[in-house]
Amino acid sequence: MASNNSLSGGGISVRRVNYRVILVQVLVSAFICINLFLITTFLMKDFFYTTMRYILFAVTLFSDCLFLLITNVLLILSYFGFTIQTWLCLIIYIVLSVYTFVTPVTLTAMTLERFVAICIPLRHAELCSTRSAVYLILLIHGLSSVPCIVLLSIFFASATYSLYSQDGVCSAEKFILYSWQGHLRFAISQFYFLIMCIIIVFSYAEIMKVAKAASGESKKSTWKGLRTVILHAFQLLLCLIQLWCPFIEDAVLQIDLMLYIDVRYFNYITFILAPRCLSPLIYGLRDEMFFNALKYYALCGLYKKQAAG
């Protein structure tokens, strides 16, 4: 009886994991398809790729697509027990590490853009030009690369040459050779979290002042910008909580393996997938100009005769 119960429990566990993997595939596929359609819409209209806020929006879409695609591949490889050599895992880790920070840093930059548009409107055209957007994208990727550079510099100094040819399941923990490296990673993440929170709160406070003083159509536009900042703040909070997930999961792993699997699945759905579906909501649906473009190009695909007329 005990043996049968154990087998039965194992079967339930396998079916549950299968269901979870399938659900993740559906969600990831849906988000990537939506994001690709949004990127296509962005590229089809000159105004979008010459306006900073839409350029930054496209950066988040590209970052999210790449991040979701790679994490999903790693999920499938891990589920089926495939192993890869450390040097290949290292390349994947570099990309993931950089783009883990690209989205929250870009969201912070988008909040600053709204701050300039509402609080310093006379300088908006100068500060938020297309050339400035290019420099800002380079700065975003540079800032997002710093944690990866710091942690990998320590890894390269500590790792033996034979480690690069070893096979294993690819994960970020593979490059944490000492416990203090994990503490350093946590400290860097918290530092970024603190700076981004300060910028968000500052922008919110300044826009709130302008919103209270504005009147008529200006007041309506300002409050809309304030709501956008609030949504960015919520999206940013989810992205930044993602930086805490490895440490929460490590603590839970010491307690119970099945609880660790449940927590890791919850974290992936809530703090990795969910924040990346908010970008289409914030700009794809709330922004009137972008929403009209989405409808136009969707109708072009479905009703060619109507579009031609």
C-alpha cells in the first residue's frame, strides 16, 4: 500500500509539472506574439520611431521578447534534463543578466520622459530628441551591464579552466562559487532598486504638483501622465521583486523541495511573465495614438478591401 501511494503521488506530481509547463508555453507564446505585433506597429509609422517615449516602449518590448524566449528555452531544457557546457551557459547568462535589468531601467527612463514632458514642457523637444533617445538606449544597456560585469569578473578570477568544459543544467547559480558572491549580487540589486524607487517617487511628486496647479485640458493630460507613472511604478515594482526571487527560492529550498518548485513557479508567473504583459496594456491600449495604429494595421490584415477604400 505504501508503495502504491508513493507511485500515485509521483504520478500526480508529474502531471502537475506537465500542466505547468504547458501553461507557461501558452502564456509565453501569447505574450511574444502580442509584443511582435506591437513592434511591427511601431516600425510601420514614422512618428513612433522618431518619438522618445515610443522608442523606449519598443526597447521594453524587444527586451521582454528576448528575455521570455531565452528563459522559456532554459525552462524546457531543465524540464527534459538537457545539460549544456559552461561556456555556452555563460553566453546565455550574460544576455539574461543584462536584459533582466534593461526593462526596469528603461521603465525608469520612461518615467523621467513623462516628468520632462509634463514638468518641463518647453525643454521636452530638446531633451527628448531622437538623438537623445539613441544615447539613452546606450546608457540603459551600459547601466544594465554593470552587475553582470562585476559578478563575472569575480567568476573569471575564481573559476578553473576545466570548469568551462563541464556539462550541467544552465542556471545563474552556476556562476556563484562562494556565498559572498550571492550577497554581493543581492546588494547590487538592492542598490538599483533604491535608485529606481527614488526616481519614481520624485517624478510622481513633481507631476502631482503640476496636476494640482493645472486646469482644463492641461489638467486632464497631466492626470493621464500621472496614471501612466503609477502603472510604470507598479510594473517596475514587479520587475524589481524578480531580483529578490533567487534569494527567496534559495531560502525555501532549504525547507522543502516541493515548496521550492511551487514558489519558483509562482515567481515565474507573477514576477517575470506578468510585468511583461503590462507594457502592451500601458501603451498598446491606453495610448490613443498607438491604439489607433494597432486597430488600423489589424484591420489592414483582415479587411484589405476596406483599407484600400
